[in-house]
Amino acid sequence: MTDARVVLMTAPDRAVAEALAEAVMRARLAACVSLVPGLESVYWWKGGIERAQEVLLLMKTTAERVEPLIARVAELHPYEVPELLALPVDAGLPAYLEWVRAECLPAGDE
């Protein structure tokens, strides 16, 4: 097990996804945010089945930064209940994992 985490989040469109990614990056809450357009979600919402075209964001961060990342995104996200799931990373290329750690350092800790 590593201290790296992948946080999954969906956004309603590309503009919102880009704005959320920019906010996360500027706050050094993730080393990288990958945007995956063309996602179709089917989900239960308020008693009915809904469908939506969305953009998936894959945010690479550390365990230490997950809580502030989720808090920041929850403040900015337009959804009433945004999808925010942090997944552990069991293994990875050591150089990549070190890069994620280095890039997620809070300002002043470099």
C-alpha cells in the first residue's frame, strides 16, 4: 500500500470540470487531474432513475490531501451531492508515486 490516492469525481460539463481541476491544482491538492469527457451516468436520484452526460475527473493525490481536496471541491461543485470517492493505490511506479507526493506538498513545504 502507498500513500497515493485516486479521487473520482464527475462534473456536468467540460467548463465546470476545467474550473474544478484548476481550483484543485492551484491549491496543490492534487499532482494531476485527468479529464475524461463522454461519460454517461445512470443513477438513482430522488426516487427515480436519471441519465446524464458528464465529465469524469481522475485526481491523483496523497492520503494527507484527500480530506482538504474533498472539502474544497464540495464548496465549489454545482451538484447538490457530488460524486467524490477516494481510492487507495496499492502499487505504482516508484518515480511516479514520488512525483505525486512532491507535487501535493502544501505551499511553503517545498
